[in-house]
Amino acid sequence: MEQTFKEIVARYCETKPEDMDPEKRFREDLGFSSLDFMSLLGELEDTFDIELEEEDALQVRTIGEALELLEKECLE
């Protein structure tokens, strides 16, 4: 799941999946715009067949936080 997640994130930035550590921030380190982030969330929902709570998703700032949310949602 983590590798698929990073491959999807890599489509929206110029960072390779293998260079994404948990502390990388979407906006500051990866250059995401608000639109990029919302598009990413939609793609994650489709790929992993989950529905992310908007309030929870908007609190995500780093790769690690996003992975934690994704794992939590996939287990429910």
C-alpha cells in the first residue's frame, strides 16, 4: 500500500517515490497546490476504494500523516 501511495503522490510532484520520507510536507517540500492535494485525495479514494473524511484529510500535512490516515481508513 505504501509503495502504491507514493507512486500516486509522485504523479503530482517531481519527487521520486523512493525519496519520499514520512517528514516530507506536501505543500512546502513537494510543491503541492490546494488543487493538487484535492485531486490526490480523490485518486486515493478511487485506488483504495475508501471514503476519506474531508475534515481528517485537510489536517494532513506530511507523507507520514497521509499514510497513517490511509492505513486507518483501509482497516475500517
